[in-house]
Amino acid sequence: MWFFLMKINFIILLLMFSGNMLAQKTVDVFIENHTYDLVQDRLSCMQGEMPLHFNAKVYGFVDYFAVRNRDYTKEVIRKSSMYFPIIEEYLKKYNLPDELKYLAVVESGLNPQIISRAGAGGLWQFMPYTGNMFKLHQDWYIDERFDPYKSTEAACKYLSSLYNMFGDWELALAAYNSGPGNVRKAIRKSGYKKDFWEIYRYLPRETRSYVPQFVAVAYTMHYAEAYNLLPTNPAYFLENDTLMVKGYANLKTLAEELAICYEDIQELNPNLKRFGIKSAKEFYPVRLPMDKIEEARINRDTLLYLASLNGQKDLDYLARNSVGSTFGRDKHVYKVKGGDVLGTIAARYSVRVTDIKKWNKLRSNTIRIGQNLQIWTYPNTKVKPAGPVATAKHKVSVDLNGKKTHTVQPGDTLWDISKMYQNLDIEKIKMLNKLNSDKLTPGQILIIG
């Protein structure tokens, strides 16, 4: 019996090994056939309304997506069955080239909730300001940059305007990435050339890679089967419809009452950032599985009453106290004056330094005279009057060796300190104190003379 089981296990292992070897051999064949000339020939067969120029840079990105990072590409293709039908519908509505659906892959990898380091969000990576331009609602509960439907329609409008501006799809794509101003600047520097590859070297570095990536993604996804990249488990949205909600509703309670997985509601509503939704002024659509929509509509009043009972206080507390929150606050604009540091500005407005940095996307405590800072305060907050400008009289002291010293205050920077004292600059402070970086700590004693 033991020998028989060992034999069976050996056969299973042998079959698994043979299967892996066959799969690897299949991939190797695709890689061997992945020649420059073959890619160029295949791409020439794809030419449509949008130009898909081929060169060594495009081939390098094709190699990345089709060969070196196959797992990423397979996952993108798996998700494309969810998002491409939505995108294709809006492209058709606005009479735009179908190939533009591949731009969402370049932007977000078809992740509707991804946020870049710069703050761009969603399938189409709208910055908050651009999202507002195209009426994508953004607050603590809702961010329509993450809504696949509304953000795609906004992207179509934006791409249409960029094409009308430049009359060329490659330049429109470059402008989508870096802004129309950078493309116009590159056109001027090139001697007013109007072709992407002729202005290429004058564009920002990221934008130079943007159009080649787009072409490579379009090629790789079009020929996915030839590269054995088609997924075995394509993703699909649940069939769904909308329930109109007004006021506060706890989505977890709503899911529980309708016997729905909360995760399904999350997937259908990536624009809803919290476990609750709050829409005080007007009704807002929440997508629910189609097989539950009739029940939800019939019992809407009862469901929404039950969903309003839990969690609102917790969410409101988080909204008020999270770093950089503007929830329930009024906006002020403060112009930085000489001697200002973040700590003193924060104290005047009864906010935190971390809030000011978040509101203004500051990576350090450095601010400059004349800079406008957004400050958000609660209603009826009394702004404290400005104190005296920091001077040597207020800060300077003398140690036992007769050296003049400055005690670092919260928010102080080397630039701030250099402006407080005569005949002092940043390099001199660093030399006197043997500093290897610009980092300061409150309470630190600096020699200033």
C-alpha cells in the first residue's frame, strides 16, 4: 500500500513538472519570436484613427509589458473586462478613437482607487483641481475621480478639448500627461514643430515615455493571445443598478439588511471613500447588485432609516480630526511675511502644522515670503493677532565662551534663521555648526556668530 501511494505521488509530481516545463517552453517560444521586425509588422496592421508610431523606445516598452512584467500585464488584461466596456461606451458617445481606452492602463493600471504621490486619483488620474474643472465632486465621503463612469466621461471631455487644441492625438496625449503649457513650451523650443517626435527632447522626462508606453500597451493588449497573456479568470462587475440616497447612510448596515456582501458594494462604488455616505443637499446614487435593487427600492425608507442609526458620529469625528481635513471648515488664504514660520502661523489659526503642510502639499517646513497658504478653520475661530517679527533681540543669547547662539523653535528652518540676523546665510550657519543637512530639531542650539 505504501509503495502504491508513493508511486501515485511520483506520477502526480511528474505530471506537474511536465506541465510547468511545457508552460515555460510555451513562454520561451513567445519570447524567441518577439523580434523587433515582428513587432513592427504587427503594429503596422493596427493603424487606425490614432497614429501608433514604432521605434526602439516603443519596442523597449513592448518588451517590458509582454515579456519582463507578464504578471502585471495579465492582471491588467484580467481587469479590462470590467472597465473597457464602460470606457468604450463613453468613447463612442464622444466620437473618440477606441484606442484611447489603453490610456487608462498607462494612467492607473485599471485601478479605480489608486492615488499618485502628486495626489492624482482614479482610472484617469485626475488632480483635484482638474477634477473640479470637470465637475467631479470631491469631499470627505465621496470622490468622483474614483467613479469609473463619471471620471471616464470627464476624461473624454478633457481629451476632446486637448485634441481640438493641438489637432494631433500624440500631442493631445502628451498634454494630458504634462499639461498643455508644457507642450506649447516644447513646441516653441523646437522651432514650432507640430509632431510629438520632433518636440520629444523638449518635453518633461516622464512625458517622453508616456506616448511610447501608450503604443506599447495598445500593441501588447491587442496581441495578448499571441503572447499567451489572456487570463483564465476575467473579472466582471456584478450586474447592478442605483438606489438614490439622501442624508447619512451606513453602507455596512445597508449591506447587512439586504444580505449583500459589503465588499460587493465597495467594488461597485469605488467613489465612496468611507463605510458611510453623507449627501445632505441632494440624492446621490449608490450602486447595488441587480438582484437586490427591487427589494431596496420597495423598502427604501425603512432601509435608509436603519442605515442612518449607526456610525455617523464616528465618521464625523474622523472627518474633523484627520490630518488635512477640510470637513466643516472655512477657507482662508494667508500670505507669508518676513519672520513667519509654520509653527507661528498654525498657532494663530488654531490648527496643526501637519494640517497646513497637507493643505498646501508641503514636503518640508520651508515657506517663502509672499507665498499664499491655504488655511482651513472651524466657523467662529478667532484668528490671533500676529506677534512681533522674530529678531536677534528675541532669539539671540550668549554662551559661556562668548559665542552668540540661537535656540531652534518649532517650525524654524535654516532659511528663516538666516533672515533673522544680519550678515548670516545658510552656508555660514552650517559651517559654524558643522551641519551636514538642513534638518533642525526644536530646542537645538545653533552658533550664529
